[in-house]
Amino acid sequence: MAVAIVSTSKKNVIGLDGTVSPSGNDKEVGLVLEITRTSDGSKARTGTIGVVVPAKPKNKDKG
């Protein structure tokens, strides 16, 4: 099986290539995935799956 992201509601948070870029706040992102059965090439898509990307941790001063 192979899985690919075919749609993302916030490309700046989760890109189509799977890159995750957290921001200063939690962000909810809707993803649609395509599943490919590698043995015969058949494909299926999911409905929109909601995921939450946690906020980027804040740097703490050491002093």
C-alpha cells in the first residue's frame, strides 16, 4: 500500500508533500488521502480527515 496527500485545507501548515510547518497556534487541517494498492494499482480516496497540528513550542530564555 502507498498513501499520498491529495488535498489539504491549509497548504502552509501541511503541504501536499507531507511537510508539516507548525505555527504559533494550534491549527486544524482537513486532509484527503489517496490509498494505492501497489499489487494492482487500484486507488481509493478518503473523505476529509481532520487533524490538529500543535503550536510550535515557544523558546524559553535560559537566564
